[in-house]
Amino acid sequence: MQIYTGTAAGENLEMIKKKGLGIMISPSPSFLPRKEWSDIPCALDNGAFQAHKRGFPFMRGLFMDTIEKCYCVGLSLDFIVCPDIVAGGKRSLDFSLDWAMGELRTVPRLALAVQDGMDTLQVKPFLEYFTHIFIGGSVSWKWATAHEWMYFAHTNKKKVHVGQCGTIQRGQRALELGADSIDSTSFVRNKTWDYVDEIYNGKQGRLFK
């Protein structure tokens, strides 16, 4: 299971390399993609959650600019998270499909963010447009439905990513369920590098609730 954390430079970047982590790039006007990330795994979030938290609409221009900057500095992306609507259910799916069939139609590795109110029956007809299922949504919904999304994705030969797994318990639970990757900015933001080792060694996995 690949673990992605937030953007970094200097000592933090060296720790990311030492721990075998990747970087989940999020659109930001202040921390742009860097060439020195080219030798570590990178994926691109769409920034919808960050904008939602701050009370802004989806930043289309910033998202597209970040894709261009990743290309210009020579980064290869494991996947790009298709734009979505936080906890938006069917509206989020429709929004993502507009992007997947439109401006992102040539992206070779595209992740569909599933949100509260979405189910596998709604998603299945459109799986051809995506290589990954990104389990987002509220904390309670995410973990109540994670097993179902894992089974659905892997049965249909898609990879699964779980967002916001910054605690040992959540990371271990995702690993137990069979996630292909997870992310949290907290590893680099709070320097909880020891959590990475604990997630993989499984000592506290039974504590997850």
C-alpha cells in the first residue's frame, strides 16, 4: 500500500524519501510542483475539499494550472483525482463525469471520488472512464462503506485510494481492507513519521473504530 502525504521541501522531503512515501499534490498558489519530486511517487488531488472547507467554489483554473505545472517540471502522476463535490452524492458523480468525458478524457489514470449518497450501482456504468476509486466523503460514511467500495473496485480491476488517513488506526484499517493507497498531509505537517511504521507493522490495528 502506497502512502501519500503533503507537499514538502528540505528535511521534510528527505524524510518522505526515507519512509518511502509519495506526495499528494493539491492545487495551491503558494506551493507549486517541484522538479525534485520527480523521483518519488506523486498523485494530484483536485483541491475541491480544501476549497469547500474555506467556503469557496471549486477552483477550476488553479486545478488546470497545477496539471500544467506538473507537466512542465517533468512529474509523472500515479493518478489525478477527477473534480467532485464534497458530500454531493449524484450531483458529484455528474460533475465528475462532465470532467472525465470532457477536459480530462485523455488522462490515462483518473480517480473517481465517491461521496456520501453515491452507491456502486450508480457508478458501475461509468467505470470505463476511471482507473481508481477514491473513497472520500464524511468520516462516518467513508468507513461504513469502505469495504463495499473496496470489493466493488477490485472486482472490476480498479485500484482503491482512501483519503484522509492521518491516524494509525485509519491507516491500518485501510491496509486491512486492501487499499492500494492512502493519503494524509498530517504526516509531513505534524511530523508524525513514526505513524508510517506503525501503520505497516499492524500492532494497533485492532483499536480502529
